[in-house]
Amino acid sequence: MPIDSFSGQPIAKGTGLMYVKKDGTTYWFANRKSEMNFMKLGRIPSETKWTSTYHKEKGIRLKAEKAQEDKAKTK
């Protein structure tokens, strides 16, 4: 099952859009919203709040901040 290249959502069988560039790079999109945000608007998935990439990086960022706070408290 393919995964949306922008939002990270799984794409149901028989749906979605596959976009292939001239250099052979393949992008999968679950819906028009993902396609437009990535291709036309040029948005970055890690900076768009409704994508799974954003939430993954936010979790990593929060863990790093907490570790720094704990380290500062022990000094």
C-alpha cells in the first residue's frame, strides 16, 4: 500500500494519484490537497501542521528540549 508523499497517510487501493517526474522520481498523493500543497504551493511537509512528518519532528524536538531542561536542572 503506497504512502502519501506529502502527508504520510496510507492510500487506499484503487485511489490516489501517482506523479512521475522526468528524472524518474515518483510521488504518491492521497488527495488533491496533498498534491497542491506539495507541487503547486511548494510547501514543506515538516512545516505543515496537518502532516504526519510535522508531528514526528515535533515529538523529536520536544524530547530534545526536555532532555536539555533536565540536564540544566541537574547542574
